[in-house]
Amino acid sequence: MKSLNGECDWESRMNLIRARGRKLGLEGADLDDAVQDVAMAILKFRYDPLRSNGASEKTALIHVMDRRLISFLRSKGRRLKHVAPIDLQNTNESKGLESQDRTIDINVIQSDVRLAMLSIDELQHRVCRLLMAGLSQAKTQAELGLSRREMCRHMKSLRDAFAKHGFSKCRGD
């Protein structure tokens, strides 16, 4: 890519949007609609190094793409819930809609988790991985050689990172 704002890489941007949309489970007409929606957001996008928090223009642009794709999936999920007739609860059509709705929800959750994981540092990644593997906070703290205060600080950072991406804070730790 020569320039993110140049004409020469417009096709590569569209290919990137399509690839990221497919990764989120979009296909067919939904993928085309999402690409169009994201393309409009990219046309409006203006990189400001002072507001980018140190991110490169490419990273900021990819973040715009991801947020628009997730927004598209959420709005599609809301539309499906409103369009699905209530009296078709036991028909094959409604089962298909419910299955599609669950797939959209899972894709949105997975993409939100990925975004949350991108916002934390390497040590917090290690803390998160050990906790997800079933270790207690005390065992994770011992495994990584952290003090209790450091572990508490990392837990707060993890909670904040996930809350920022739509996950509620839990009290089970």
C-alpha cells in the first residue's frame, strides 16, 4: 500500500473489508451490504495523529473497519429479531432464524473479545490465558511471579478492557 488515502489501494481496502467480514461470518448479500457500509465510513475517515494514541494510520483504519462491521452485525441481529414473526415459533423457518441469530450473536461476541484482547498488554494476555485455563488468581499470581497488588492491578485492567467492549464487570474473582 502506497498511501491509505490514495486511489491505488482502494481495491486492497475492499478486499480487506471482505476478508474481515467473512471472518465475522458474513456472506452473500449481507457481506456486500457490510462492505458498502464500511466503505462509506472509510470515505469519511480522516487520520489525526494527535488523536490516534500512537496508532498508525493503517491501524486506525482497520479499527474503523472492525467497529463498522460489528455495528453492522448488531443492527442485522436487531432487524432479524423484529422481522421474525412471533407465531412461527415451532416452524422450520423460525428455527433457521434462531440459529442464524445465535450465529450473529456468537460472531459479535467473538469479535468483541478479539478487540478487548488487542487493547491489553502481553503480561495481561498471559494473566488472561492462565485464568481461562482454570487457574485461580492466587495460582496465576504465583505462576507469573506477581505481587498481590500487581495481580489486582492486572485484574482491574482486564475488567476495564472487557467492560469497554461491552462485557459487564463480574464479581466472581
